[in-house]
Amino acid sequence: MTVTTKDTTALSDAELAEMADLCVDREPNFDIGFLSKQREEWVLVTCAREGSKLRGYSFGTLERIGGTPSLLLGLLLVERNAKSDQTLKAILHDQFRRALLAFPDEDVLLGARLTAPDGFRAFLGLEDIVPRKGYRPTGEDRAWGRRLAKRFGAEKAINDQTFVMTVPAGPVGCLDYVAAKGAIPEGAGEFFEGLEPDKGQRLVVFGWAMAESLASGKLPR
């Protein structure tokens, strides 16, 4: 598995078509038109390949939100096969490596929108994940939910009690990943009860990559 990251402005239409082919016959149905908009909205694009075959990709950015170092995943899609776990880890490893270079000696917030419990595996090894089982979010947690929803283009569309954001139905950015093996983090399923991804609903999730973990290269687990 090889991973490359570049500016979205360098992404060709042929590469967009290749990305669209990974979910041409299933949800979330990211077509070329939608992916072209992602090229405009995000700064970085990461692609994971096995040989010449595209296995997964992400659009995102490294930026400061209110002064806080943040790694935002506007969209991350992994091909659903026996190597989906490896693909997800490869993409995240490159993202965290870049976060370390951009924000040395600082904790970094990872934020994403999920449609299924499997997506919580992207947060393994992180601290203070919100939402999480048995935890009552604080006012600051809810404020972070609103900040991320704003950055995802829907500031007033989030319920800051449940962290569910609802936007018009159609292609919506998310972390689309189905685990090939291994357990889903305990309690993750409860946050998706009643969630309707096909109607534009997404769960906003965030957690902290500690500076020492980034420096040690232990993320993702």
C-alpha cells in the first residue's frame, strides 16, 4: 500500500473519475460532480493505492480553528474489501504524520462526520473522544460540535446534544468505511440508532491526538 498526498488543485478529472468508481453502485454515491466540489472546498487530497489500483482516498485540511491545531476529514472513503482496515490505517498514518510536521509539540484535534459505528475505529488511540459511551458532553464539547459543523458548511444544522447534523439529502461528505475484521469500539452503535444517512444525517465526532503520541508515530493503532 502506497499513500500520496497533494494539493487538491493538482487533482485531475481522470483521478476524480477513478475516485467515483469506488462507490458508483452504492451509497454514498460520490459522483464526479460532487467530488469536483470537494476539490474546491478542501486543501489536501490523499490517495492510497495497492499497485496501480486506488483503494481509498480522503479530502481534508490541516488548519487552526480558534487557534487549535485541527485535522479535518471532509471526506474519507475506503474500498469495501478484505484490506479496508489496512487502507484506513495507511491514510490516517499519512494524515497524522503531516499533522506532526504542521503542529510540532502540539495536541491536534481530529474531526470527521460518520454514518456508521465502524467509523469510530478511525479514532482508536485518541483521547477525549466526543461523543463516547457513558460520557456527558460539556458545554465546551458542544461548542466544538458547532464549530466543526460550521467548518463542514452547516453551522445551524447540528443538534449539539446528540452531535447529529442534518442537511438536505444527496451526496454529503463523510467517513465511509466498513471494517474487514476486529471489534467496533464499545458503545459506538448507540449513537447511530435512528440515524438516517440517506436523508442527509451525519454524526459529528472528534477526538484529540496527543503530541507525545504523534511524536512516537503510534497513531493510528
